[in-house]
Amino acid sequence: MSPPTPDELTVAARRALAVHRLHGLTVPNLAQFPAGYLWDTAVIVKGLAVHDPERAAQEILRFLQTQWRSGMLPNEIYFERSRRRELFLGREGETPPGITTSGITQPPLLVRAAFEVGRRLPPERRQAFLATVFPALERLCRWAVTTRVGRNGLAVVIHPYETGMDNRIDLAEAMTSHWLAPGGSLTEPARRFVLYGLDALRRGWGDLRTVSLEHRSSHRDVLAAQLQSRHIRRLGYDLGAIEASGRGVLIEDPGFNAVLIDALACLDEIAAQLPDSGETGTTMATLRSAGQRLATHLDELWHPGADGRPGYYASRDYRTGRLSSRPTVAGLCALLVDRGTERTRDLVRTLTDPSAYWTLVPPPSAPIGSEGFDPEQYWRGAAWSFPTDIIETGLEMRGEHTVAGALRQAYLARPHGIEFAEYENPLTGAPLGARPFTPAAALTLRFAARERD
């Protein structure tokens, strides 16, 4: 089968994005994911903006309507009240009226998305849009640096879903060890009973209605995530209280921190396009300093290479200060942050290594051949559009235009034809998960437009 042309991909992607809309937002997939998700929306609007920047701008404004009073933007939102969903997500006092949201967040990709959408708007519309979104984006960034930056100087994720990479190898290992170890909060009979019920629930109403269990998070991973959710909800999602409780997995994640650092830089660029005010200038000076401190501390997540392999950025346990020995695609997201030519060279070497991340559909969520790697199971090895979007952006920012172009071309080659899959087997290109998946369609639109330029 010959690969589809950019024009064929563009037509199909625009069709997918037109169909999967709900309550004024493009959702990932109406059947499987009839909700808004924070970093899904960021990738979607960047693709929409290629052909319809006004619609992209309106969808950003729509998502911002879900912002909590604290400034937090939730990772999962519904423009309706649902008691069934609130059983799992919780009913939160800071949620805007008439909306159901989670109590956790995701990497703040929406700030860069707003900046890039603004650049595609006509000049007479651009400033009005940026002026409208700036207060909400500033509140989000201020919330992140004031409530989530811990004693080590880096942002801390209080739930693995906040990384966007739910059951990533390093995260799932830490979660199951913490919550499901013998002698933990559940007895063995209770654990078996809960896992049985969880299986029925996921197959009847959840993510296993259309997708095989072997391609999703295991029941143990989901159970551990639910136990963590229950714990942090009881403590009001407060980092200090969670740390003091002695329970719960707390992670300093290189991907989340890199996106936050980039978000602060994009917010600074947005502010520069708006009329100056003393209050804005003071706020941005504070956030600019916070971004610089985060970038400095990011180096603490650098794991030196071994056996001739380059180093990489790894997650760190916030409680113990121990770096994970499990490399994941989150470390490559640090390309968003300029840490010097040598670090960039190491990350590019790692990305383009055929024995690690440079697969048929790059990059997988974990390097091939690494312990626990599974090319068809969710974030344990499958290839996703989200890190591909971040890494391509970082490569362009670091001047690695040839590698960025090769990454786009590999993504567009579509060995399985025109099918926008939630994730793919990086070794064979086989489509997996929900289909069509609108973030993949949107990224296809953006990459196809870039290759035509």
C-alpha cells in the first residue's frame, strides 16, 4: 500500500475534526471519549488553526470556561452535571456551575496552543483574542508555580494522569508498588473483589467497550490510580498535605516541567503583544523568574548515560529524591527547554537511535527493548501523537530542522493508510485504541501543512 498523500490526509483529517464535536468543543472521539481533555484540546486547536483559526480560538475560550477559581485547569471536563461521573471524578467546590470536572490537571500545553493560534489569526483579531485569554492563562501559570512547585524547585505531579501518560512504565511501577503491595490498604480478598468489579465496570461503561484490555491500562494500574485519586481528593489536592500524609505517589516529571517552562515563556510572549500595565509587568517578572528557576532545576533530572549511550531526563520520586532508571518519552519533551548544545545533541541522538525511539512510527512511549516495553499497551510502549507534537516543536526551537522534518514525514507515512488512531504499534504501525482520534487527525493537519510549506 502506498502512503496517502498530504492532500488525502488533509481531507480525511478535516472530516474527522468536523464530526467529533460536543458542546462547542472538539472531543477526542464521541463514542469513546465524549469529554474535553486539557492536552488533547491543545493539540487539536493547533491543527484546527491551520484551516480555521477562529474556530480554534473559540475552542480555547470554551475550554477556559472550565477553569477553577484557584486557576487550575482540569484534565477532564464535561459541560454538564453527571452524578455517575462525579462518583469517579469527585464533586468539587471550585468547579464552575453546571460543569463536571476532574480535580487534577495535565501539562499546560494550552498556553503554547493559544500563542500559536494567535499567530494564525488576522492582526485585527489577534490582539483581542490574546487579551481575552491572557488573564486565564496567567492564573493557570501562577497556580502551577505557587501550588505545585515543591521544596526541590520543580513542579510535582500528584497523580500519574497529570503527566498525560497514564500508565507509563516508571509511573505504573511506582503506583502499584505503593498502593497494591501486600499489607497495604486492601486485603487480598478485597483486592480480588474490587478488580472483578472494575473489570465489569470498564467493559460495560468504561474504556473497554471498544478496546481490548491488552491494549489499555491493566486493572491493577487503574485500581492503583483510583486509590491515589481517592486519597488526594480527601486532602483537597494539596501538595503539602499529601506529602505530610506519608501516602500517595508524588513525582517530579521531566515532561510536565518542560511544558510548564515553555508555557511560562509563551505567556511572556503573549504579554509582550498586549498593552503594558504595571500589574501585568510585575506579574510577568515574577513568572519569568519562576521559569528560569524551573529550567535550572530541570538539570537535576538528568540521568547520565551508560555503556556508550547518551544521558536522558528521568522522573524523580519527590519523597526519596531517587531518579527513575526507566527512560521514557517524557524525557525527550525536555527539547522544549534550551539546556545547551550538548544536552540537545544527546536528546537528538537518543530520539534518532533505531534501537531506542526511531521506530517505524516514532517515538514510542518507552525505548524499544527496555524492561516492561510492550508495543501495543497504552503508555508502556505504544506511540502517541502528544509527545510527537511536543518533540517536533522542541526540535524546531532548537534548530534541528532536518530531524523535525524527518519526524513529520515518518508520522505522515501512515503504514496503515488513512486512519487516525489513538495510538499505534511503533514497530508495525498497526492502529490501536479509539478511531478516529481527533488529536491524531489535528497533528496530521499541522504536519501536512508544514510539509507543504
